[in-house]
Amino acid sequence: MPGNTSRRYPPELKARAVRMFEEIRADHATDWEAMGQVAQLLGVSTAETVRKWVRQAQVDQGARVGVTSEESAEVKRLKREVAELRRANAILRSASAFFAAELDRPSR
């Protein structure tokens, strides 16, 4: 399940899985077999989870093309900031319209 937040693995486990994969890769015929063994040894639900961690580590190290974890975190932070600024602009627009309407009313 993409985006499954019910089970999060600690960063230490992810780093350990990547290290284990790199250590045992030569002993297996394919990457997939090595990832399966790492998943089994560490109690990770599937080899696909380990594959994602390994691929992301390779991107972060520059060995594979893709979006690094750092870049992804920056994009996420910027999206939050944009959403916050949009909310602030909406509030300011409403306040501006309210006060403009108050100025247009005839005073008694």
C-alpha cells in the first residue's frame, strides 16, 4: 500500500537494512534475492520495502538518478509554507474587503 502510515520503521533499521544489503549482495544471484533475505532477517514486511530503502540510499549517495531525501524534504517544507501563505492571504483579503465596506458606509 503506497503511503501506508500504519507501520513506520525507524531510520536506524532502514540504514541497517541498506548496509546489510550491500554486505550480502555478492552472495546472491540477484538484488531481489538479497533484499528478500534482508527483509526476512530484519522482520520487514516485504522485500519491496527494503528495495525502496536501498534505491533511495543509492539516490542519496549519487549512485542513482532521482530526487534525494534532502530535496524531497525541502519540497515538502516549501509546500507547507505556500499553503500557510495562501491561508494568510485569504484572511488578509477578507479583512481588506471588510474594512473597505466599512469605509464606504455612510456615517451617522
